[in-house]
Amino acid sequence: MQKILLILAAVILLGAPSARAQTSEMPVLFDADERLARPDLSTLPRLRVLTTVDFPPFSFVDQTGRLAGFHLDLVREICRELAIEAKCQVQAMPFADLEAALEAGEGEAIAAGIAVTPALRQRFAFSRPYISIPARFARNREVGLEGKAAEALAGRPVGVVRGTVHQAMLASFFPRLKQVAFEDQAGMLDALKRKEVDAVFSDGLRLPFWVAGEGAQGCCTLYDGPYLSERFLGEGMVLMTRRNTPQLAQAFDYALTQLVRKGKLQDIYLRYFPNGFY
């Protein structure tokens, strides 16, 4: 896979910390100017993409009982770009069954936020990444901090969930912070509300929803960042296919490049993340 090109004014790659203000602009994780040939999928009998129903807002069952979400809209746009709408299908199943179903030929690809690992690369092929979930800080509004950068948290208690990539990332990027480890996300966020910690460091997808939701009761706000790291957070979300169908991964790469150039990937992102998480 090509080296990730993160179009952010300040970004973290492989352990070099930096920050920028939150924006609704989605970073491009590959070279969108690369010229790729349009693949010939005329002999493809179908494209069934497997996903889940319990990964909102990427995939979920809406109020009408229909499958919806970021991944559904992404698959539709990819199929439209490849001119194979009539051949496209989406099927939902439990996350634990996805890999076996793909290997058994029950689908041609998976769109479910599966993390790419060396072991999976031995078994499957992957598209280029189309979105990456950053790490973020959230702080209690009543805690006085001088400045807006994470350096203002030096020496202060910052919550993190024990044993997670975010704990390792926090220790690597911000060794001067006083790390306070919690057993789970709920306990960490409750401690932030009670001001037992000044801030927390966690998943940039869930934190914005919590901060804006009823659970936070207006106590807290996002702070600094976002922070991205291939080393700690992985390559980003990709589409996974069988290794014996490399033309599909190439077709996905072509379609994703076109969606970035036309602004359609950004449109899908803002449809489900109107406030952004970058």
C-alpha cells in the first residue's frame, strides 16, 4: 500500500506529535492525483459487500428498519463510479462471521472497519484507506488551562483506558502528562465529569458524540488535536477482498480516487459527521 499522505497542516505520523484546530475537512489518505486506469468489470457477475448492523454511523438499521450508514453510501457511490450498480448488493451479518463468509465466497468484499494486520494481508487483499479515526483529547470545561495546546496539560492528570492503543500513544506522544488508567471508557468519562481527571485521551470517533450528548451534561469539550498515527492507530479503514480477486482491490482504488477528486467522499463524510472529527 502506498505511504499515507495526510493532507493536514499539522499531523502526527509514526510518533511525531503535533496538532491543529478541529475542522470539517476530511484528510486524504492517498495521492488523489495519481492516474489509475479504469478497470474492466464486465465479466464480474456480482459485487456483494458484507458489513455489520452495529457500527453506527458506519452501518446501522434506521428507523424504517433499513440498513443505512456511511459504508452503505460509500458502496453505492463506488458502484456508481464503476458503472456496476445493477450488480451491487450489501449484506449485513455479525462482525465475527465476516472473514469466514468472505473466504467461503458469500461475498466479494467487506466494508466494516476491519483493522489491517500482517496476518490478514497473508489471507486477503485491501483497497487503499478511505478514512482514518484520530485520537482526541476532551477536557472538563471547569478546569483552567493556559493555552490551547496539549502542552498545557503537562503534569496534569489525564485519563486513558488501560491496555489500549490510546494509552500507548499517550505515553509516547505526551510523556509529561500524568497518565491515569481506567478499566473502561465509561469509568474514564465519569471521572472526567467529576473532575477527578482534567482531561481524557481516547477514540476520536466516540468522544465527539459523547461530548455533544446527554451523557456529558455539558461538562466537557474537545481539546486540541486531532492526532493521527499509523504506528498506533493503523492504516485507516479499507475495503477487504479475497487475494484471488486483486482486480477488485484495484477497482476500489480507482473508484476511491474518483470520489475524492469529485468531492463525493467528503460529502458522505459530512453527511454522517457534520461537525467533523478532525
